[in-house]
Amino acid sequence: MGSYGDLGEVGGKRVLVRSDLNVPLDGTTITDEGRIRASLPTIQALAEAGARVVVTAHLGRPKGAPEDRYSLRPVAARLGELLGRDVAFATDTVGESAQEVVAALEDGQVAVLENVRFNPGETSKDEAERGEFADRLAALADAFVSDGFGVVHRKQASVYDVAQRLPHAMGGLVAAELEVMRRLTEEPARPYAVVLGGSKVSDKLGVIDNLIQKADELLIGGGMVFTFLAAQGHGVGKSLLEEDQVDTCRDYLARAEQAGVRIVLPTDIVVDTAFPDGDRDPQPQVVPADAIPDDGIGLDIGPESGRAFAEVVAGAATVFWNGPMGVFETPAFADGTRAVAEALTEVTAKGGLSVVGGGDSAAAVRKLGFADDAFGHISTGGGASLEFLEGKTLPGIAVLED
Ligand code: 3PG
Ligand code: MG
């Protein structure tokens, strides 16, 4: 028997572990198992210490009721294969099946409970409703380990409220992720470059705000770049545009200039006249960023921009990257994302810190064939790492510190 962190002796105890097993699925096929792999060490350590390990997690965003396509069953099966252990599966989260499965666990055995978001109490904004559900989850265990870094920014029953009801400890994955996040925020080695992509500017406002004071270079690509190009007065054709954010982007550009932070925007763009849909062969065309045709949809940063971005990134000592540069799922629009990923690996090779943040970017680098260890760290948390960099308090971390 053995101990785990602040919990001390866990042998023979039922330990509820909140993991983030929210992996992309194609039907029941897992297309990127990074989050499952990242969750293994904590589960393995607890099982080896003789705990009866009860894993709770979510998949997707079901609306508080069971939906087959969001079942964790295939994920539990893969977890068992990777652990090299039998993993029991409960077909509900706190009901009869969960109670039976937990009661049948022997020391060192592992069970996974069905998608915690099949229960309305999990994500409820009503404290009492969430609390009532947390009571039921807590009743299944003697202690709680918080290891789902990807969800620590959510004030949800299995992340937050349950920690108030059981002796608790931070899991190894959350501790490792926090360590890297601290290196990014407390005196990062300079130059410090941040690359942001993905579709929506509105998701990234807080982080841009904060980074204007912290980073030396802010490189922007992906769907969100068109709102910045519009803010510079350029037409963006039929590209993604958040009209209501144009003024905000203009303000960021002005503030960055004052603060001496370089915002790097693409100078060329790969456009097509339709979004890739599999039925039609892509017809990519490279155009200057200030001359996107009226019928053009921007789908990647262009080759000149890819080289420029790579040069800035490769010259940095610290890099954080969140969000693909283009529609990387289609090879014709993957070059910008590949160029950035490649440059991050150069930073790693020369001893700098390169961090890939978030589910989408992590899936992108793996899909493009990069090895995980080519980067300093691949975070399992997209929203969580962005909120950390924004300087926000993460409820799932704060609750562990009480
Ligand atoms: C994620 O995929 O970013 C995490 O699993 C959190 O999921 P959520 O954004 O649905 O809360
Ligand atoms: Mg505490």
C-alpha cells in the first residue's frame, strides 16, 4: 500500500479522480488520444498505491441528459488498454450502476463512470443543484484527486463542488501543467513570443489584453486574423469576420504599438472560393493580405507569412501557441500551421521553452506528424491555459488551496 500527495495513505480507499478524457471521436473511434495518455500516470500511481480508483470525466457538451454519441464507453476501453488493466465501466454517473461498480472494486482496481455531463447538476449555475449532485458523487468515494487540467477553469460539480466535500489533492498532471504555466507568466525567458490562431477573436480577448503587457511578440493567424485585417482597413472578402470586434482589434493594435509589443499579422493569405467540404477539390490561391478578393475565403496564412512567423518563433526563447493558423484538416490549408509547429520544435532543440496549448493545436501537431517530445510541453488544456495566462483565478485550482 502507498500514499498519494496530501492524501497520505490511499491503500484500500475509494479515490475519485477527475480526469479530462474529452477526446475527439469519429463515431466511436478516438482520433487523438493525447488526453487519455496524459491522464495515465495519476491513475496508475493511485492504483499501484492500492486505491480503488473511480474516474469521472466528461465528453463533449451534452445537455444534462444521456446521449449515445457522448458515451465514455470507448474511452474507458482505450484507457484500460493503455493502463494494461481491466477497467470497469458504470453506465451511469451516480446511479445504481455506479454504486454497484464502485462497491465491487478491489484494492488497486479502476472504474470509469459514464459522462458526468449526462447529469444536469454537473454544469448547473444553481449552487444548490450543483451541490446536490456533488453530494452524490462524493458519496462514491473517500477522497478526491483533481487531475483534469482541461476543466479546472470550469466551476462544475465534479471539478469544484466535490473538492469541498472530500479530502482532496492535486493530481500530477495538474501540478505539471501549472508548473509550465508559471514558467510562462513569471519572468519568462525573452524574447517571449505568443502565437494565437483559431476561429474567434472573441474567445481570445482577455488573453490578448493581458499579453500586450507581457509578450514581446504577438503573432496572429487563423480565422481570427481577418477581424484584425479589417481593423487595418482591408477588405476580407467572405472570410470569417467578427464585425463587433473590429474596434477592439483596432484598439489592441494601437495599444501594442504604445507598449512596444510587436503584433505580427500575415502579409499573404491562402484563399479559396468555398470552404473545404470534401466534395470538391480545393482551389487554393495565394493573395496579398491587403487584396483579398470579394469572393475569397481566407483559409490559411500564405507562404511568405509562414516563413516570417517561423523566423520570429524560432528566434524566441519562450513560445506559447494556441490555435491553428488555418484549416489544417485539409492538406491544401495546413502549411501555415506546419510552419509554426516546425519553428516551435527549433525552439525546443536550442533549449528554449515551447508550449502548445489546447486540444485543437495539440491534435493539429499530432495530425501533421510531429512527435510530442519535439515540444517542451503539450498542454491538455485550451481554455484553461488561456484563462491562466489571462491572470484569471481558476476555480478548480483555487478550491484545492482552501
Ligand atoms: C476542453 O475540451 O477544452 C475541455 O475538456 C473542457 O471542455 P468544455 O470547454 O466543454 O468545458
Ligand atoms: Mg484544500
